Amino acid sequence: MDSVRNGLRSIARKKLRSMLTIFGIAIGVLSVSLISMIGEVGKSQLNAELDSMGIGGLYVRAGEETPFTRRELAAVQANEHVSQATPLMTSYATISSRGVQSKAVLWGIDANAEDIVSLKLLHGRMIHPSEVSSRAQVCIVDESFAQLFYKRSNIVGKTVQILIDGRYEPFEVVGVVASGGNLLQGLMGDVVPAFLYAPFTTLGQLSHKEAFSQIVAKLKPEADEAAAASSIASDLSGERGRIQVDNLNQQKERLNGVLSLVTLILSVIGGISLLVAGLSIMTVMLVTVHERTREIGIKKSIGASRRIILMEFLTEALLLSVLGCTIGIGTALMLGAAGCWLLGIPLEVNPSALLFCGMFSIGAGTLFGVYPAVQAARLKPVDALRCD
């Protein structure tokens, strides 16, 4: 406790120098902690976005020469591992309405797609099974599409023109859903500003591609992904030969792995600032030892041992590191919470990463304080008392 009291007294004695050292450590910890939180939030939002767009489960693909039939779709839907399955047609299309043209992602879906693609209805209704079977020219748009063309959210009943196979076809808007893939849309900007959903049968007829070559299957919670992929491939192979079944969850894991690697690299770069802060602690402690040489000599002359002097200076270095680490992590949490609140997304924190960052900064600061502390402990009382 004497070492702690003396350390705090020494820090308070040189307030400006101590605060600059503490802030240097805090900035290093802040940068690494923020990078860690941004990585965690990024992974969480990426997974949520991919899930909301149906990027999960199994993705079954056939060759363009031998597309799937409705019977094969029914076979996938009846598979014991599958809870939902829908055909999927995806393309980029030019949309025209009210004299405005824009690019959009055009999804050809079945009536049950909302159970897989996670569409949140805001206005109107979803596509009916009867409209899929009758090849009705109806569509659902997302809110960003409605805002782009009509500057309002509810455009149910309006007609939009979709460029398909070289000519514009009219589609009636029967529903408006919450913008899916907000993160991806934000990243892609004006290239893909909106999503539009229509019956896959309608798009197939208009583009003269009646069949479909892609099926997305959502698995049951208890299903084994490898077993499900093997079972579906076995059910569909038959006469058509080999098909490709991709585990989209593995693709998400690969994306998460890449994001984790990027976060790690940025954290290591940010960690360099912690080493710089540690060097600043060493510099400050060396100056402190020089300034307190006579004080050390007096303490040694009245019986203070090397161990006591060593612990006193090590404790001071430790206190500087702990204060800087606490301020850095606290500020990072506040900034992270404020940023997530402004963006309307939940804050994700990896406690292990923050703990490692804190322990590393404290350890580095204390380690860089060892040399000055040893220098102070080695001073001879006579030499120290001679110093002016």
C-alpha cells in the first residue's frame, strides 16, 4: 500500500506529464478496442444481412442445359432435412417508372420465399400461390425502391416497367417490404439501389426460360448440413447426373474468417501504438528517477531496501498503465455504443479481445517500467545524495 500511495503521489506531482502519458496509453487501447468492436459488429451485421437475403442453408445448382423441374423442387421440399425450399432466379434489371430509370436486383421467387428470404411486409401483401401458377405480372418492391421512384413508402397499386429480354413489361406492385440487405445496399451505393421480387414463373415465361437452375433450401434446426447435402444430391442426381450442392453457411464462415483476419491485422497495427505508449512510460520513468535521485538516496540511507525502491517505481508504471487502459476501454465502449445507436444496430463486444488488449497494455507498460525501476534500485546512497 505504501508503494501505491507513493506512486499516486508521484503521478499527482507531475500532473501534465502524467496525463500525457496516460492519454498516450488510452489512445492505443482505444484504437485496438474500437477495431475489435467494429470487427464484431461487422461480422454480426454481415451474418444478419446474409440471413435476411436467404444466404443460408443449401444452394442447389443444376446445369443450364438440364434445369430443374417442379417435380424436383417438390422432392427437395419433401426431403427429411429440409424445412423450406424455393426456386431462385436472380438477375440485374433496368426498372422504369414515372420517367425515371434505375438498376435493381430482380429476384424470381415462389410464394413461400418470405419464410427463407425473411421479407418484412410494410404495405400491401405478399405474392399468392395462385399468382405463381398463373404467371401473374405482379411484384413486391422494397422501401428504398419506393422512395427512389415515388418519394414515399406505400406505392401499392402502382405499375413499374421491367426491362426483360429487350422489352419493357408492366408489373403491378402488390406489396412493399422493408429494405433487405441494407448493409449491402449501402456498400454498393448507386450500382444496386433496390430489390424487386416477382413470381419466378412469370420471369421464366417472359425471358423464355421456363425452368430454373437454382434452389435454395432452408434446413431444419437439428439437421446435419453435410448429411442434408448428400441426401439432396442423391435425390436429384438420378438421370440428370451430377449436381452441385453448396453449403452457404460454410461460405458465411469463410467470410467471417476473412473479416476476423482483417480485424486481427488492423489490431496488430493498432497495437504498435501500445508499444509506443510503453516507450513513453519508460521515458517518463527514467526522467522521474533522475529527478528523484536525492529522494532515493535519503530513503536508502534510512533503511529502504532495493526491493522497496524497485516496487515503488514498478507500481508507478503499473498505475499509469492501469489508468490509461481503463480510460481507453471505457471511451471505446462509449464511442462504440454511441455509434451503434446512431446506426440503429446492436453493439457487439468480444470480452476476451478487450481483456487481452487491457492485459497487453498493462503488461507492456509495466515491462517498460522495469528498466527505470532497476536503475533506481541500483543507486548507491552516497552517489544519490551527492546529486544536485
